[in-house]
Amino acid sequence: MEQVPLFAVNDQLLQVIEEAPRLTIQEEKKIIADTQKLSIRYMRDLCHNAARQSMKHLVHGTQYVVCWLLNHIHEKQQKNHTLFREKIATQLASFLAFLQQQSGSWFNLDAHMPHIIWQPIHEKIKVKIEPGKTFLLNDIEQDLVAVFQNIYTDTTTHPTPSFKQAHYWQALIQALCLEQEHPQYDTARCILLLIRYNCNHPAFIRYVFSRYLLALDTSKNPHQHWQEALLHINRIIPEKETVLLVKEQDCKSALMQLIQTEIDAIHFSDKAKNIMQASCPFQYTLSVTQLAVWLRMQTDSGMIEHHNTTELIRYFAENASTNRNQSIAFKSLYNKYHQPERSAVQIMLEYNVRMQKILKDLLQ
């Protein structure tokens, strides 16, 4: 019967890792020697089975078995560390790196990275993002530092990150190290780099958007503020094939969508205001108190003929607006109509003088 890839070595390793039998020095050397030949054995089996199984199936199956073995060794080492298992783990990790390099797109980057491989990577990153001699975020606002650290913890401890996320954090930390050398390195530059590296965690997107909201409080022109923010984000060129969370919307698009929503809201508000103005056929420069006196003048002088004063006032309240009030409350206009204010009457007397002059000019 034909053997599947790695079958012979796996059978031995399972016994050694799970059952922990007593082995002689010669037996240990033989197993380690066999493990060192994993790359050659895999390539031979790959050629032999290529015609019968898909590459994806072969790669995923091999990757799964090796990752499982590494995680199982890690559990055993936690309870009882041995040099022999450490050597086996080193060889398996080396083979997994070979498998990833040779397999290209068939390697499953979304699979969880074995703890044994992730741990040394995590230790190197940890000293960079926590306060100390090599801290990368010294000149950065504490709010962003907290968000950054929380995102790192959230994406790397369940129980380990995927291969893709581990590679992402390595690339991001390397980019931050280079950025830190810039003479103008600050919070703004750090944010730009995180957007460029597609840090699309919701916590970071909320943080960036909240900064724009805070800046809005000091802006005299909200529309211009959001237009400039949109232009600012749109100019960022993302790194190719770089993403923290595969299933989430990319960071740049998410921010642009939020900003565009604010712009649309302003447009909607302006449009609603214009519609409101257009819906009122009578636009007056008078105040409501003055408008009430003007309406009283027309009714009492017989210029407007009506049979119901209340309905007439209601009609003007619904169809008129002033420079100060886009909508006029019926009760307010009604009260001021029946109880004219002295100051409003005096102003209407001034308007009356102007109107008399206009009428005289029209007679000439």
C-alpha cells in the first residue's frame, strides 16, 4: 500500500510525543535524522501523489499535521521540558518554513500559527510596543498607544494569530521602526502609516474618525472640514496585499465611507433648508411681532377680506417665514395679532412713511 506524505515519520513522532517511551540515544538520533529529512521526503511524496491529489489538498494536509504536532509538543513541553522534544520541534518548524516557501498560494495563511513559532516573534514585538528602551510609541498620544496595544492583544491571543496576521505585525513593526527615525515622527505620521498598512480594526477606525469629529468643533466650515478630511484620506496609497483583518472592510475605504456620510448629511441638511424655504411662498424681512402688526393693518383697513380671522392667521403661519424664523408658530402669531407690541407698531409706522413716499413717486 502506498504511503501518504510524512506517514512514516508521523507514526514515530506521535508515539514519541504522546506516549513518551524511553528511547536509547541511537533511537533518538534516528528519529531526529528522519525528521531532518522531512523536506526531501515531502518533495518525493509530492511528486508521487501529484497526479492523484490536488496540490492544495496535499499542502493543507501536511500543514495541518505539522502544526498539530508542534502544538502538541508545546503542551508536553509546558509540563515536562526535554531537549529531545525541543530538537524535534526545531526540525518541524524548519520544515514548516520550507513548506510555506515552496507552496506559495497553496499554503493556508489563515491557519493559526503554532505557538512554538509565534512565541519568539511575539517576544520581539512585545519589547517594541511596551514602554522601555526600544519603545516605538514614545512620541505618540496615549490614546493611540492604548488603542494600538489593545488591537495587538485582540488579534494575537485567540490562541495565536494566523500566519497572515503574524506576518502583518512583523511588517508593521518593521515599518514603525523606520518611521521612528523620521525627524517629524508624531501621532499624525503614525496614523498615516497605520492607514497605509490597512489597520482595519474597528477600534482604530473609530479612533481616527473621533479625531476628525473633535477637530470639527473648532472648524467654521463643517463642509470644508469634511471635504479636506476626505481628500487627506484619499491621497494615502495603501501597501499592496496588506491587511490585519481579512473579513473586514479595508481601513481607507471604511474611513472614506464615514466621512462621505458626514458630507451627505450636510448636503441633506442644506437641501432640507432650501426645500423649507421654497415651501413658504411668503418670505418677509419682518420679525413675527412686526408681521402680526402688518397683518392686522391689512385686515383692519379692509385690504384683506376675510370671514374667519383665526383661519387667516393660521394660513399665514403655515405659508409665511421670516429671516429669523423659517417656521412660524400659529399660537405666537395669533397672540401678537390680537395684542400688538408697541415697539412693533413703531417700526411699522416707519415702514408706512417709506410706503407713502413710494406711492408719491409712482404718481409722478
